[in-house]
Amino acid sequence: MTEQRNYRRINFHTEADISIDNKAYRCDLVDLALQGALFKSAQKLPLDLGSQVPLSIFLTDSAVRMEFSGELLHQHGDYYGFLFVAEEAESMGHLRRLLELNFGDAEQAEEEFRHWLKRDHVD
């Protein structure tokens, strides 16, 4: 299986919730990109590929909580890969800044963000 990614991913470990049928399942965020995230769950999640669910990512030592709607693209063992299909503006701002800090290159983060805006938000 060939997988093409358009955005650089960063290893970023923190707690997250995946909400399914009004129940929050606590998971670990494994990595993060502008377009999606990979989570690890200690329990099997009742999800089918293509399911869209709310995702909450908690930033350690902070009250910041990033909120997204994600579509399950792949699942392998305990790992669940989601594409962000909707996001709050504030969460996108936090994600952008987080990626900027972890890339160590604000220009590269800005370039990815511009590409994301053009690709995903053109009528």
C-alpha cells in the first residue's frame, strides 16, 4: 500500500479524547500534522473506516484544548489515523503555532499552512 502525505508530521505525545456516541474514549496522541493525527487507544474503539467523530487534543500544562472533527482513514491494531475534516479557528491557530515551534522553521510552517488554505478551502 502506497501512502502519500502532503504535510509534515511531528511526533507529539499528549492525551486526547475521541468521542463516539456521546462517550469520550481517552487516547494518546502519537503524531500530528496540519491535515490530521494518529492516536493510540488502549481499548478497541467502536468505529468503522469513514466514521466522522469529534476529536479533542489536550496540550500538557495548559488549559488549551484543540477541537476537530475527524474522519477515520485507517486503523492498524491500537492505532487510529484521522483526517481533520472540520476545525474551529482557535484550534487551527493553536495547531499552526504548535507545528511552527516543532518544525523549528516558521517559514516552512507558514508555507504548509498556505498550501492547506489553497487546497482545502477553495470553492
